[in-house]
Amino acid sequence: MTATQRSHPRVEIVEEGMREGMQIESAHIPVEDKIRLLDALSATGLKTIVVGSFVSPKWVPQMAEIEKIVEGFTPVEGVRYTALALNQKGVERRASFAPKITQPDPRIGQSKIHLDDVFVQRNTARSMQDEIDALDGVIARAVERGAKEAQVSVNACWGSNWTGEIGEDRRMEILQLQIDKWTAAGVPVTRVHLGDPMSWNTPAAMRSQIRRILDTWPEIWHFQVHLHNARGMAPLSAYAAFCELDERHTLVVDTAIGGLGGCPYCGNGRLTRMIPTEDFVHFLESEGIDTGVDLAALIEAVVLAEEIVGHELWGHVSKAGPRPYGSDVYAMDMPFIETFEQAQHFRLGPQVYEGALSPWKTEIRSAARDDFERTLLTGASSRTGDSA
């Protein structure tokens, strides 16, 4: 197989807008609005949606009414709904909503260590050493639950806003520490999770890290990346991971509609952001990967999210539209398009640019467009059985 024929990994999207996004937005957004948004996301064809977090409302008041949200939304068959829980009380609250909320698979053990000791204390009131010391107990409990394979995770893994860059050798050291302990317990490690809440990821660092993991542990086939986008690198870094993997692998990418997301612990707040789901879906479809997602419905969910949170979001495809094909190509004689509102003609129609400056003195003609329209008409006729 040549380089140009190299196949791509299986790609899965985890939609984080209801958790990662809502945790940094206003705590006063009504439950009814959150349910509307969750139901809209459910209708897009997304396969995995994180509905929120079962955490202390004292520290995350945005999640104070998570039970009402879970009770109120309408699940769609074929969609997997998950939720975050950080302690035993949260785990028990989440478990009370099974099977509506999918519970973690006991056959897959999980361990995580943060590489930035400042961030982890700000985030969980524990130190990195506390997490290391807890590993043996985490693994023992997973084995008791029947773990057959394991995922190891390093979080805050590329750098810290307080202590600077974190090198690849350090990431490998902490991954190796976890892998050795799982292996000693008789549980093979087949999965890696790379988390970056402080937006230190870069394409070069991602490329090098994926290659080194593949070279060191070829049995690892499942990669998940959670990349924040405060500095605009996250989509590029996700693409770097995509390019390094092939048909033997699965790549899971956490995204959020409109780029919704933020971290109150990292110093950037709402600016931390996520990879916009609609942009990532558009990218995958452009690469020839059928995501099963209705992009038009997803864009409408972004518009709804903007209404609910009360400000503009940061995706691109929801603003300019996807690349126009077929009957969606633009009218040749449309006027100057200058504003964001006028650019929404791709979803709202020509009425949004009525009255705009239109200096064309003669009708715009194009032989290429004539050929295109004839091809379009012929295709439509052949599909309906009509003669051209």
C-alpha cells in the first residue's frame, strides 16, 4: 500500500457541549432550555453525547439540576448517553439513571494521572502524588469488577499555564508507570487517553507522541484525545493524530457544538473552548468518512445553543455553511455579502441579503455553471426515471 493509499482509522465523536460547554456558561440557564438543546443534539445523528456531570453544585452550580435534565430529555435509539462522575457519590447518582445513562463498561479498567501538580490541586484538591499513590487501589477495584483490558490516561499532559511545557519523556514515563501496574495485575493495556485542559497541544507534539506510543506499545489500538482550543491548535492536533493512525486503530475525539467549552481551573475560562463539532464533522466528511451526522441539523443545534447561552459561538461551518454542492451552490447574481447575518443565506435563504449592494449591470453568465446545471438536471432526471 502506498502512502497515498494509506487508510484512515475508525473515528468516533464524543459530543461534550452539554457538559464541557454548560459547566462554564451561566448557572441560570433554565433546565427546559438545556433539555431542548439535548433533544436537538439527539436528532443530529451523533452517536455519543455527554449529558453533564454528577458533581458538587457548590463548585459547579451549572450542574446543580443535572437530575432534572436527565429525567426530562428524550433518548433516541442508537445514541449512547454518558455523564461524568468524579467520586463515589457521583457514581451512585449516575448509576440511578441506568440504562438511560450508559454506565462505564466494567470490562475496561481506567486510570488517570495529571502531569501538572498545580492544575490537579486546583481541579480536584489532590496532588499528582496522591493520584500515583491511589493507582494500586484503582487497579485492584477494577480487577474485582472484572476488567479484561485497560485504558491509561495522562491529563494536563502537554503543558501548564503555571509551570510551563511538559516533555514527551515525562508523558511516556507516567504512561509506562500505569501500564506496568496494570500488566502486573494481569490486565493488558489497549487504550490511551490524552487530555489537555490548558491548550498546550501542538500538531508536532501530537504527531511525535502518537508515533512513540505506537512504537513502544503496538498492542494499543484505541486513542482518545480531549484537546482544548484556547490557542487554536486543537483541530490541527486532532488532524495530526488522525494522520498517524490507520485501519488498525480507533481515534476518539471529544468535541462540542460551536466550540462550547471552558475550564475554570486553568486560567482561561470560556476561552479554553473545544473543537467545534460541526467543523470536525465537516472535516471528516470532506475526507470521505461517513459520520452519519446530519450536518444541517447540527448547525441548527448550534444556532439554538447560541440562543440559549446568549452569545455567539466559535465554529466556522455554522457561520459560513458547508461547502455548497448540487442545488446548494450560490446564486450567481447575489449581491455583495458583507455581514455575518447576510452570510446565513445558506440556511435562511436570499431574504437575509435583500437590499444589499448589487452593482451588476448585466446578467452574470458562466459556461461552467451552465454545464454544471445541465449535469445536475440530468442527474435528477435519471433518479426519477424522466427523460432529459
